[in-house]
Amino acid sequence: MGSANPLKDYQSSFLMRNKLISWTLFTLLSIAFIRFYFYPYFPLLSSQTQDQFLPTNSILITSTPSPSPYTSSPPYSQEKEKPHVESTTCDYTNGEWVHDKQGPMYNGTSCGTIKKGRDCMGHGRPDTGYLYWRWKPNECKVPRFEPNIFLDMLKNKHVAFVGDSMARNQLESLLCMLSTFSAPNLVYKDGEDDKFRRWNFHSHNVNVSIYWSPFLVKGIEKSTNGGPDYNRLFLDSVDERWASDLGTIDMLVLSIGHWFLHPAVYFDGDKILGCHVCTGMNYTDIGFYGVYGKAIDTTLKAVMKRRGSRVGSDRNGSIDVIVTTFTPAHFEGEWDKLGACSKIKPYKEGEIELINMDAEMRKSELDIVKVAKKKAKRFKNLRLEALDVTKLSLMRPDGHPGPYMYPYPFANGVGDHVQNDCVHWCLPGPIDTWNEILLDVMRRWSGKSNRVE
């Protein structure tokens, strides 16, 4: 049956609906008040919705944010903060030498592989201040060398230093630093003056080799027995004395420079390109800067051709290549007179400039490496980096053996002639920093560059 009073029924229904709407609004407002009062930071939008409002050209800042007392333990968000990833690059070039109380990791007594000409402490150098400095780059830190980390990262691998006596000097430093953790065993030697040698660190089965190759490319050194008194360089061919072993090398450290200052004739195949310091020969003197760069270019191209692989995306069969830049000498006056390199402290920033030949040699290397790095990106198993130590080495005139390349040179007084070595570096000494940077490069490559001091 129908209602006796339909108007009354309509009014009752209207009032009931209004009450329901009022209670619903009151409930929603109450929930909203509680939500914003007690949970102000709970995200309103899903991450997918938020992404729609982000500008497509947004800039990502990768530096580590300053810690905030309000975000140390977020009580309402279950999302964990993403760990900061260390930059894969660092400008080691510019910085300063700062005093370091800790000093070196080793000495002439604790390291048995120091070449006699580098054992400054054992040869009676009286001052020790040169041992207590650390390189501090302007934009990053270089952690102290950790031999166990180096050996862990190169377990079952082969590291080869290829180049002239500066490559050997860096190798000798590395052996001493690693020997504080594990003893090296000489497993191979060939040639005079330690030119071809290999050591094995049994604890990690790491092989470390030195290959004498002062030009990297094929070269015939000047003769001391009546032959030509100039070097002959074949710029189109890599030196097979080391390159033939490329298949066994996992890390290649290249270091050349000073031998390019000697008289030389340059070849491209059978064609003579010119010469350097070639008085009396009917060749065009073309200097050595371009030749120096060409030698490095030929070398890096050979490495890419023989070891570069576009197949796969893993690091199996990989090779890492480090080019250590030219390091200046510090002769002042005559090389065979007292005081040829007598400084006992590093230069401060602004006290000496990187100019002339030193700057040109460094620039030539960096330019070649820059181009090669772009080409190396095509390969999945090849990494390339310049170890730019030119400027930091320029600032260390105190780190050379000087007269202490021989034991106790002044035991019988000062003679008329005092032979000095102002090119190579004392062990321990500034060159240890090169290997600290080398390890830091390796750790950055692997994403393990912990800033541990």
C-alpha cells in the first residue's frame, strides 16, 4: 500500500540524506585532520604519479648530502636511502703536498727489492724530512695504500710495467709496498740491469712484471761499441718484446719519456720520417714531441686491436691500461757538481710552474689518451686511464737520490765531481704516491673507492 502522506515521507528522506552527508563529511574531515597532523611526510602520490610531474631535463646532484637530524631514522617511510656512489673519476693533478707524521710503509731494511741506486736511506742520506709528505688533491682524497686490497683486486692476475727506468722505478715502489703484506718471489729474469723480470705473490697468485721498452714501439738503442750513436725508432710497429705477451696481461702500466730526448732517427716502415739532434746527417730535424705522441698512439692502438673485444658484456678476458705521464727532472747547475738537486722540501703551490718541455710532454700524452679513451668505449673488456703525476712530481725536488745513488758519497770528503741522479726517485719516497693513486683508480673503477685514511 502507498503512504498516506507522501510529502512527509519525502521530507523525512531528505532530512535523513542530509544527516548522512553531514556525518560523512565530518568523518572525512576528521580523517584528513588526523592524517596531516600526525603523518605530515607520508607521500600523497605514488612514485609513478610523482614521476609525471618531474621535469625531463632535471639535473642529478651526485655529491653526498649533509646529514639531517630530521632524517636520521625516518619513522614512517619503509624506503631505505640509496647508498652514495663514489665518482669514478678524480682530478689528482692539482693539489698540495701536506706534512704527514705517519711516514712511509717500508724502508731499505724491510724491503729487499730496492735497486741500489734508489736506496737513499741505506746510502747515508742524512735528512729524512722528504719521507713525511702526502699528496692532497684539491677535489678528492687519495687513501693510503692497502697492499691486501691491491692483491685482492688482482688475484690470479698479471700486472706488467712496460717502459723505461721510470716504469721500473714505479714497479720497485709497488713491490716494496706489497711486500709489507706478502713477500714477492722472483720467478723469472732475463737481461742485464733487471730489464726483464717477474715476481709472484704466492698468497694471491699475483704476477708483477717489468719489461724494458724505452720507446714502447720497436726501437734499436744507440750503441756504445762503435755502432750508431743514435736511437732508431720504428713508429708504425709496437715492440714485440712485451707486446707478444699481451694475451697474458691483465693490467698494463706504461711509462716512457726521457729516452726521447736522445738523438734519434725515425722510421715509418722503410721510410725515414726525420730525426732529432742529427747533426751531420741529411735528415730533417723534426724534434720529438710529435714522435712521442705517435709512439703512445701506436701502442694503444695495438692493445685495442689485440685485446679489445665487442663480444659480451662481462669483464672476462679484460685488460686495464694505465699511462703514467712524464715526470720532470730537477737538475740545478751541473749534473756532476755538488748541489745538483739539493732541495729538502717540496715546492708550494705557485712556487714553480709546469712549462716548456715538461708541459708539452704531459699534454702530448693526455691528448692521445683522451682520444683513445673514446675509442676504448667500443670494447666491453678494456679500460684506459692516464695516471697524471707530472705536476705533483714537479713539486718534489727533494725526492731524488742526488749523490746518494751511491753509498756514502762523502765518506772521504767532497770531490771535484759528484755524480747526481735528479731524475729517479728515492725508495721510499714521492713515487709511492703514484701507486696510491693507481690503487685509487682501480677502486673507483670497481666502485670500491672507500675514503679510508
